[in-house]
Amino acid sequence: MKLLVNGCSYSWGGGLYSLHYNKDSDPDKISFLSINTDHPINAERLTKVYSHHLGKFLKADTVYNISMGGTSNERIARTTLDFYTKKILNNESVTDHFAVIQWTSIDRIEFY
């Protein structure tokens, strides 16, 4: 089974980690720590958030956490559909996938 988790900062791990980090240890170079950032903090974060523990509990082979802090429900729906659309277009089976969606406040909007 493969587990997909999507949501806002609660699923991303915003309560455990800052959404920003100092790039190159320079306090003037602040960067956003997104899901795609190749940074040691990101690797550590992914082992602490609830999606990791849920994946272990469910004995998932793979856990995908595509959450992002401060996001909207529109982004959550769009990225979830994009995730599965890409897999289906690549002829990958998604029958063994399980998705956990953590919806956020309705007052957040996305400009895409």
C-alpha cells in the first residue's frame, strides 16, 4: 500500500518545524522550506510528521507527503488530482493507494 497525505501546515509539520530556514547559514538569506527542498531539515521533518507515523502504522510501502504550509483547499485538491493524474498517465496502478486529505480553512484562496 502507498499512502498519500496532503494538507496545510498541520500535515506539513508546521508545528514541529519552521516554514523557513537560513540558506548557507546566512541570516539574510531566508528560503522557504518546501516539500521539494533538498535540505537536511526537510529529510528530518519527513520522519517526524504524522504522515510518517501513520504510514508505519498502516505498514505502507511508500509515504508521499505533498502538503504545504499556508495552502488553500484549491491547492490541496489540485495537487492531489495532479499527483494521481500523472501516475495514471504513466500507466502506474493507483489501486493500492490510500489518500489522507487534511482540509484547511475555507477563507484561504489560491492564485495559480
